[in-house]
Amino acid sequence: MNTLKAGDKAPNFSLLDQNENEVNLQELLKENRVLLYFYPKAMTPGCTVQAQNLRDEKDALAAKNTVAVGVSIDAPKRLAKFTERDELNFTLLSDEDHKIADAFGVWGPKKFMGKEYDGLHRISFLIEQDGTISKVFDKFKTKNHHEVVLEEL
């Protein structure tokens, strides 16, 4: 796993969102900086807490010219359920074949209960409007991710 670092250019991509609309990173960056956060699985406890906190801090992020965008390997239909169930007010993207996760270096070996497998690591990237990654967030708990991000902003 070779995770991108601050100073690297973020790879451009297009993925389907929870409404099955194509979303392009370059288009998102025309309006705001993007907090691109990768999370393992929609509607699981940790991912839910992380998403709810970002939902609740949408205005604080917007005041810092930043929009949150979540990426997981879930299908758009599951992302739609997650959005509806938790009243999420930001975009979730489906990276089912984990190509974008690979490009950002967040897909790789994980361990859980003694089992090893490849999966999506919970890492976030602050991407400036010129496409440069200015900060990588990889040391946080799901319940304080939003605080760590806002403190940095």
C-alpha cells in the first residue's frame, strides 16, 4: 500500500454517487476544497458515526470552503439507503472495483479478529482546488474525525 502524501496531485476520477449520477473530482474542486474520506462500509457503526458527524459539521466545513465527499466500495443503492437512513447531506461515491482506492493508496492488507484480507483503509485527504493534496488524515478515531479535520482547517 503506497498512500498518497501531502504535496501529491490527487488523481482525477469519476464515480457514481448515491443517486447513480456521475461525479468528477475536477468538477467538485471548481467550487470548494474537497475532504475526500475513504471508509470501509456504509451503515456499520464506526462509518455511521463518522458520517453523522460530518453531516452535522457541514456548515463549519463550508465556512472553510470545504465539502466532504465519502468513498467506499458499496454499491450506489446501499449508499442511497445510508444517505436516507442517516439524513446525510453530502455526496457518497461508489468505488466498487476499488480502482480509486488503489490510486490513492488506501486499498491493502488489513487484519480483523486474526484474519488477514485486503480492504479499504479509513484515510482522508484534503484536496485543494488546484488538485494538490494538502493534508492526509490517518490518525483519528471515527468519533473525532470531524474535530481533527476542523482543527486542521
